[in-house]
Amino acid sequence: RAHALDGSVAVIGLGRFGSAVASSLLHLGHEVLGIDENPDLVQRWADRLTHVVQADGTATEALRQLGLQDFAHVVVGIGTDIEASVLTVLALEELGVPDIWAKATSTKHGRILERTGAHHVVYPEAAMGERVAHLVTGKMIDFIEFDDGFAIAKTRAPREAAGKTLSESALRTRHGVTIVGIKRGRRDFIYAKADTIVEDGDVLIVSGPTAQVERFSAVA
Ligand code: ADP
């Protein structure tokens, strides 16, 4: 039985997604219990995660013996096998796990996971595809959208802002976005202030409602 401390996380399914989640959690300083039914993967992760166990995530009793009910957070990284993914979420829900995260491969799969007891459903492929679409078509260098319609982007300064202070170019009133930070050349980002002058070629960190951020980042 793994010792589940507050803040420790279990990851079931150590495929590409689950193993990336598990190793990032480890870097962030959390204890991670990894579970996979595939012995090769269990062996591969054995000396990298805090504990790694070979088990079937759909087997409620096996999960109980591993102490999954004591984990504050459990991530289900099973995606391709929808039946196994759904039954694993169901088993965790039966154990009363308070925070279940699950990966979905389609919106239908995601809806089932929500009904089955997942508290958070993530769509890694769809989310990354959307992000890449933003990056390939515009001047955007990076883009993060929050689920409440708010976004932050890293983008090149539009020509209209060059040579002016932020209060002179009035980007907030004209475009509905707030400039958070500015980076010039190889220097570090600085916090944007009303009297900060934007120069041609500067990179901006822009925040605001998603549509406005997208529109602003398309302005030349
Ligand atoms: P990815 O695309 O992120 O690699 P996959 O769905 O291909 O995701 O991988 C899922 C992982 O989950 C695989 O390593 C597989 O062995 C594991 N897995 C699938 N079913 C179960 C199950 N019932 N119990 C435990 N692990 C499972």
C-alpha cells in the first residue's frame, strides 16, 4: 500500500500523456504513484516515480488495496481504450476520490467521463491543435486560453503602437486588451506601465477576452 500524503497524486495509465503528467508532477515536488497494466511500462518508470505498480485501473478492489481512496488527486491517462478509461473513472468515483482528472479522446468520450464521475476532463489533442492553429496563422508566438473566455498571448507589437507610450496608443480602449509585459530583443520581460514606450519589433504579453486578444494579435 502506497503512503498517500496530502498533495500526492496517482496517475493511472502511463502512456505518452500519463507519463508526461507524472514526470511533471514529480518535478513540481509531488509524490507520484504510477499505475499501468503493462509490465514493460511499469518497469520503465519504476525508478523514476515515487511508486509504480502494475494493476488494472478498472478493478475497484485492487485500487482500494493500493490505497487510491486516500489520494487527493488521481489522473486517468488511459485514452485509446475508452471502456477501460470509463471503468477506471467509475472505480475511482466508487472509492470516493475527491478530485478525478481524465483524458478524453473525443467530446462524446468526455461527456461519458463527466457523467461517470470525472471532475475534470481534458482533451490534450484538441487543446494542442487549437493552440497550434493560433500560432501558425498569426503573429502570435504563444497562446493560452482559460475556460472562461479569457486569454493571454505573446505576440509582436503592432505598428500602430511603435514609438508611443502605452497610454498614448490607448490599446485598451481601442482593442479591449491589456498589455501586461514587454520584451525587447534578448532582454528580460518588463512589466508594462502607462509610460512604457513600445518599439518596433518588441514582443508583448497581452491579456483580455479571447476574441479581442485574437483580433489584436492579427493586427499588423
Ligand atoms: P497515450 O496516447 O497518452 O499514450 P494511451 O491510451 O495510448 O495514451 O495509453 C494508455 C496507457 O494506459 C497504456 O500504457 C496502457 O497500458 C494503460 N492502460 C490501458 N488500460 C488500462 C487499465 N485497464 N489499467 C491500467 N492501465 C491501463
